[in-house]
Amino acid sequence: MADRFALRLGLFFAGLFIALGVQMPFLPVWLAAKGLDASAIGTVLAAPMVVRIFAVPLVTGTADRTGALRGVLIMTAAAATAGYTLLGFASGFWPILVVVAFASAAMTALFPLSDAYALKGLVARGLHYGSVRLWGSGAFIVGSFAAGLLADRLPSSDLIWPMAIGFCGVLVLATWLDPLHSTTKAPASRADGQAFLRSPAFLAIAAAASLIQASHAVYYGFSTLDWSAAGLSGRAIGALWAIGVVAEIVLFAVSARLSVGPGMLLSLGAAGAVARWVALALNPPVLLLPALQCLHGLSFGATHMGAVQFLVRTVPDRLTATAQGYLSVATGIGMATFTGLAGVLYGAYGARAYAAMALTALAGGILALIARRLSRDTGA
């Protein structure tokens, strides 16, 4: 039964990240094909960052208060599917903005809901999160390559349909997930969630993870431009991105064998990020880039695992989805803030903007050290 649960969950993660691998690179291309200019595209793409602040806590809190995490997950997948399908028929800036906001509200909530479902089910069965979550990271590569092939064969105005089909697949896989049998007698109340939100240990962990993840803003937004300007081919750049994801997969695969706490994982994530961004700020030789990309396993992977491990150890079962929602919002706010800052810094300083990201990761590392102490005080 445990193997079946892990198999179905792994397939769901794979489907979710394939859909994300199609949506992330090609939604802007579809928006341009619909006649939106750069300013309008930027406004539409900012919608998910704004919407998640309000939508994610509402959806995850509902899942905990009703005790129907799997059911809310299925309904959210259905809403995402409906949103991207409806988007295929939308035209004009305002209709597209409204539908993207609706679809994004559902899509962004899927990730904390799926993590909450995974943590509850895997812990109950004595299984480890990382060994299942790696299916998603591997599938993201597949989705990105598949989207690239489709983009060569489909008109840009039709790229919305692979996104809709991808989320339809997510919905089908969500219905295939096993029900959770919670031992919690009473569902969470709103007061429970607010009390947890104010706990010093959670605030320190959320702030540390948010800053370390936000330090990727220049990399996510401008590394391709920077490497292209340095003369790297599209194939080489794609390979560098793939190396980073493979390093993340390796970390998830071995995480069950690592006997380190959440604070230490966050500290390792911060250290990897600082080393990575300092090196990139110095315009390293191309031959060093693959090695630096391997640090993604720490800067992203260890940071994500540290935050997840903290929730596993400290969050009551009835608050799992709520805690994931709060963490998602904190990370989203940090990423939105530093993405805007990254554009300004890269425009002014080029690759030296990575130095500011190193300082951001260092601040996250300091908070991780504080979180380690607070975690020990709470027994985590």
C-alpha cells in the first residue's frame, strides 16, 4: 500500500511539473501572439505573484478547516484546467488578465496543497518526501523539452492548448491519488493557523527560506541573457539549466540518508547560494559554469528540503496545508520583490548584480542560524 501511494503521488508530481514546464516558458510567447505588448505581458505575468498572496492561504486554510485535503486538491486542479481552457478563448488585455488571474490562483495553490498531501501521506507510511518529490524535478525537464518541440511545430497562438491539456492530465492524476486517513479528531480553526503564523520558529524558517530562494532572482530572470551575450549557444544554455535541475534531483534522492536538521539544511542552502552568486558576479570562465550549476542542489534543493523538514517536525497534522500555504506566500512575496529589484540591478550592473543576490542569501543564512536555535528550543 505504501508503494502504491508513493507511485501515484510520484506520477502526480510528474504530471504537475510537466504542466509547469510547458506553462512557464511559453505563456509569454502565447501572450505576445495574442497581440499584447511588453508592458501588458509584464502586467499579466505579475498576476500570479499578486494573486497567490490572497488565494493560497484561503485555499490551504479551507483544506485544513474542512479536513478534505485531497478533495480540495482535486477541485483546485479542476479550476486550473478550466482556467487554462477558458484562456484559449480569451482575447484582449482585460479578459486575458482576469482569466490568467483566476487560472493562476488555482495553479499556485496546487503546489502547497500537493506538498501538504505528500507530507501527510508519506509520514504516515514511513516514506521520505525527497525520494518522491524528485519525480517532479525530472518531469520539469521533460516538460520543458516537450514544450520546445511543440513550439517548433505549432503556431504561437495555439500554445495555450498544450497548457490546458497538461493541467487536464494533472486533474486526472489528482483523482487517482489515494484518500488520506487522518487520525486528527478535530479540524484546524482559523485561530490555530494564526497562532502558528506568529510562532518565532516558523517566522524565522519562512524568512530564511524566502530570502535564499529569492536570491535566485537574477539567475531565473537574466542568466540566459547573460550567457547568450557571452556567446553560449542555446543548446549549451539549455544544458546548463538541466545540470542545475539534475543536481536538485540528486539532493532529493539522497535526502533520506542525510541525518541533518532543517536549520542545517537551510544553512547549507545559504552557503551554496552565496558561493554560487559570488562566483557568477566575477564572470567566471565558461568551463566553471557546470560546476557552479551543481550548487543548485544546495541553493534551491537544500533550502526547499530544510523548509519542508521543519514543517514535518513541528506542524500539527491538522495545520499541514495551512503551514504550506503560509510558506508559499512568504516565498512568493520574496521572489516578487527581488525579481523587480533584479531587473533594475542587472540593467545597471550586468552580471555584477549577482553580488546583491549573494548578500540576500547571506541574510537568509543568518536567519537560518537563528532558526536552528529556535528549532532546537521547540524540539525540531
